[in-house]
Amino acid sequence: MPTTAPKIIGYQQNRVDGPMKVTGGARYAAEFTPSDLHHGYVVCSPVARGTIRHIDATAAMAFPGVVEVFTHENRPDTAWMDRNYQDQVAPPGHPFRPLYDDRVLYSGQPIALVIADSFEAARDAAALVRIEIKVADHQTDIMAAQARAYVPPKGRFGISGPPSSRGDFGVAFAGAPVRIDADYRVAVEHHNPMEPHATTVEWMGDGAITVHDKIQGVMNSQKYVTGVFGMKAKDVHVVTPFVGGGFGSGLRPQYQLFLAVMAATALKRSVRVVLTRDQMWTHVHRPHTLQTVKLGATTDGRLTALSHEAIAGTSTFEDHQEVVVNWSGMLYHCPNAEFSYRLAQLDTYTPSDMRAPGAALGLFALESAMDELAQAVNIDPVELRLRNYSEKDENRNKRFSSKALRACYEQGGQAFEWSRRSPEPRSVRDGRELVGMGMATGVWEARTTILSARATLRSDGTLNVATASADIGTGTYTILAQIAAETMGLDIGQVSANLGDSDYPASPVEGGSWTAASAGNAVRMACEAVRSDLLSHARTLAGSPLNDASEEDVIFANGRIMLKTDHERSVTYADVLKGHGLDRLEAEKTNLPHFLAKLRYVGYTHSAVFAEVRVDEQLGQVRVTRLVIAAAAGRILNPQTARSQIMGAAVMAIGKTLEEETFTDHRFGRFMNHNLAEYHIPVNADVDRIDVIFVDEEDDALSSMDVKGLGELGIVGTGAAIANAIFNATGRRIRDLPITLDKLL
């Protein structure tokens, strides 16, 4: 019998939820089907701004199977104060209220909801709703709106504003021997997860409901519903065990949640509302962003002046804010720097956080400008970054909790064979393809948050851990099972994890790459508490071989507690519980950020990204043939799921850099390519070799488990590395994402 605790953390482990997903056992928001289910179909505004004059639902109501058509004229009463509609991650402003009044705020706005006994009946009847709208002038073009850009009067909670200026940028830039002054643009992107936004509301009777919502945080949906509809938390049970991709689109409750709950509570029956793929373009997107980066440097490439300005689109009713320019102030040493971040109001829905919000935008501009500087001073791009390496966050004047970025440059460069790169643009050719190499730095915040978890050891020796946090496909089920199994000395097959239920211990939304560190530590602490309680009970068993043992004297391994000095003196977990007549031992613990450490340190993950591209000189087609991403992200809990996160984010970066763009017809203020046939995303043929290297890094200053998040790190820097490789291949500097064929021909 093995007498040591199994080592599970840090080793590859297949996803524990994998079998359910590949066999169809995992159910998503639109797959829960109560017996009395009715279906809702949303009618959207065809104009970007105006006033509804008249809605005629007569023909729709006469359609077979239709139960009701809800509009602003007959919707039930709901809360009227803004704070009731604000969710955990809401930006400042006035949250959108579906069917609230006769005002149209953006094209695609829901203005009616048809309820019928089948989806098909609701859909067909929706086509019969007649709406008359008085159209008003609108503005959806950020190029025209930027003249009225403003500094948001109120910051968004959890989002750092632009850093304070330091030194004298104007004087330093004017006197710099080498200057870069460039404008960069990133187009609107839409999230497009595989699972569309959907809500199924089960009417439980007596005013209670169970909500199955496409959300990255069940407690956010619960808070929203109770606030808007005046319900008690005990009557709103939100269950989302699986999320079919979120990328930030599921951080905030979306309008289908409001509509489904409204209809279910008004009609006292179960209702499902699923957005069509086209309707997925009627909410949440990465904001259209304009940036200007100015770099002043000496002839040997040392930065003396840095300026980063950004203007981002937002809605007319909320000030959506992201951290765009701050990265420039902390990634490289520079004594003179200034920053600006402004918003331009557009007649669109409020933008939303999208994987690495702000950083994926700001780092494209900064790392492209650094490549331009390297070209101007004729210095290798890696060497340029090393010459300007920052030993502290100069924005906050704080030390890094850890920073292994030098090792990322070294190990990533060796694996990529960066030394083979020809610095001269257009100097490497293979047939009619131009070959180029580029690199960039990636960085993202390493944060933890307040989050609770429960551990339950059962009398049969199995263990369950639970938290309300979500698994949006990143592998949270698996890493929590690994942490619990190793902490309790069990095989991972004896551990189950439960997530995504508002009845479980409290958790905020899953986002910002904080879940692994936060939920993981909460699970570890809960298991340690159960372990301590278990030993206390073991010591008081009649005839216990452990009656005088302390926790330092024993080993918890393979479902047994045994003395370190005599493994024969042991008891099983099951015998301890049965001996005391217990069916379980349970403990709940809460992860708290290291507030004192945060006064001294700042935490980030870092990466060095190397890209190789091939550009067809005649067609302008770009192929990313190789990516190497060297990542420093603290302790890696599961190399298999961690590598998947980095690779998935890198694929998103390929799409962002080369393909994804939502076009707007500004005459109508309407997104035009609102389907997956015309909105291009990467497919298998677009993705070649992606190598991921995890650089050793210890960091116990901010995380009790040395863990940093990984969800965003694979996308930051990758777009710039690809763009820089395209310049190396073609000699053409494209500062406007995505880099499509027309921009290269």
C-alpha cells in the first residue's frame, strides 16, 4: 500500500468534466426543458435611434400557439432606480432596461418579445409584429465622434484609470534623437462563443423560479433578478454548471435574462429565450479603439519619453472603461511619460470586456511602436526590450511580486530560433511567399479576489468541493479536483467538484484570470479544515492508534491517516466517520487577497511571443506558420489545461489580428456582417504550430499557492508579434487591425 500522499498538483490531468461534454451529458442554459416550457423570440429595432410611435401585435397574437406579445406598453412593472439594474461589473451610467419605454437607443435593441408554445411559432409570429418608429439622427462612426471624446467623470470599479504623468514628456520627446509617432486602430470585434446567450426560467410555483442562464457568475444573475423584479434571493435559484465559452460576453446579465424572467413571472409558467446567432450581434463587443503612441529614445534605443493616448467607443447610456494605456507605463523603464484615455459616445449597445480587455488593445499599439523603434535604431527587438527592462511598476512605484520576463525572452527565443531572423524586411522568400519573424511582450494582471468554497468528506471516503464560481471552459472543474485530491490525500477519482449554483458558497464572476488562484486557495483551505477536523475525530476513536498524534506527526494519503514514524498505525477516513456515527465532515473557507502585501507589491504574468508568418506576395494572404509563447505565470496547476488556455487565447489573437472585424453601415447605424458566414473567425486551416513554454516562477507574495491566472496571457502581445512579423516579411507597417488582404496589396 502506498504510504505517501499522491502528487497531483502540477501534473497533467485529463479534464474531469470531459466525458460529460463529449457524451452530451453536460447541459447548457438552453438544454434544461421543464414540462410546461414556453418559448420567447425577440423582435429587434431596425434603426439606431428614434422613438416608437406604434406597435401592432394583432396578427402575431392571432398566430396559432402564441400566448403573449410583450412590449414597453404592457410589460409588468419593474424597479425604476439605476442601482437595481447594476450588476457586479457594470460601468458607470444608466444600465440598459429592456422594454422600458418608447426610446430606441441602438440598432438591434429588443423592442418586443413574442411568447408561444414552440420556438417555431414564436419566431414566425415575431415576423408579424408591425412597428412604426420615428427615426432620429444617430452617430456610430468613432472617427466622427472622436472630436467630442471626453474623460469619463466617474471611474469603473476595479478598473485603474490612466497613470499620472511623470517627468516632462514634452521636453524629453522634443529633444529625443529618435522619435516614433504613430496612430493605431483596432476594429470592433464580437465575442461569438459557441453557446449563444440563452435563459431558461423554470416556474417553481409560489413565486419561486430556477434560472438556467448563460452567465460567467450565477450570483451576478441572481443579484440582477432580485434587484430588478423585487424578488427574494431564496426564491431565485440560478444554476449554470457549464458555459459554452464566454470570453467576457457572459460577465454581465444580458437582455434575454430580463425577458425570460419577466415573461415567466408574468405568465406563471416556464419560459426560454435564446438569442439567434444574428442576435448575438445586438449586444456586447470589444470597443472600436483609436490610439496614438509616441516614443522618444537615444540612438542606442533607451527610452527617454513615452506617451500613450486612447479613445474608445462607448454607448450613450454607460461609460464602459478598460485599462488600455497603463501597460505602457509599467512594462518598460522611462523617466518621462504621459497618458490619456477618453471615451466617444456612439449609438450602439455598451461594449463589454472581451478576453484581456484593454491589454489586447493597448499592447498591440505599444509593442508595434517598440518594433518600429527597434527598426529605427537598428537594434534587435529582444535586445531593445532588455535595454528598457523595468525592475518595478513605475506607474505605482511598487516592486513586482515576481517577474521572470528575462527568462521568457531567453527560453522563447531559443525555442523559436530567433537568432536565425533576418532583420532586413523582405529579405527572406520561399517561392512567391515572403517569410517574416516578429516578437512582442505580453503582460496581464495577477489578481485574487474574495471567493468561498466548501469541502465535504463523506462516510464512504469520497470528497466533494463546491463553489458558486463558473467553469467557462478553462478547466476549473479539473484543477479544483486536483487541489482537493492532493490536499486530502485521495485519488482524483474519489473527488467531485460542483460549480455554477447560487446555493453554493459565494463567488464573484469568473473573469480577469483570478479564478484559479482564488477558488483554488479557497478549496485548499476548506480541505485543510476538513483534514484537521478529521484528525481530531480520529484521535478520539476508541482504541485509536492516533490518540496522541498532532497534524505534524501524520500523513494523509490514499484515504488513510497514518503516523509518519509507523505507517501501520493508521485509520481510514471512512472508519473515522463511521466510528463517530457521522455521514460527513464539512468546512467552508474564504480566500482573501493579501491586502498588506498589495501595499508593497504588484502582481503580473508575463510572456514573450515569437511569430513566423508567410505572406503571399501576389494575393496578400497571411499565414501564421509558427507561434512560440514563453509564459511566466507562477505555479502551473495542470500543464495540460494551462497549455490549452494559452493556445486558445493565441487562436483568438490570430482572429483579432488577421480576420475579425464587425463592419458598420453608418448610414443606418447597423452592424452588417452579423453572422458567421461574413464575420470571419479562425478555423483549423488558419492555425498551424503553437508551442507553449512555461517558465519557472515562484510567487508567494500575493497568492498563497504561488498561482497566477492564464486565461488572458495567450492573447496579449500575440497580435503585435504577428503584425511585427508581417512587417519583417513585407516591409509594410500595418497599424490598423485586422490586417486583411486589401491592406497588404
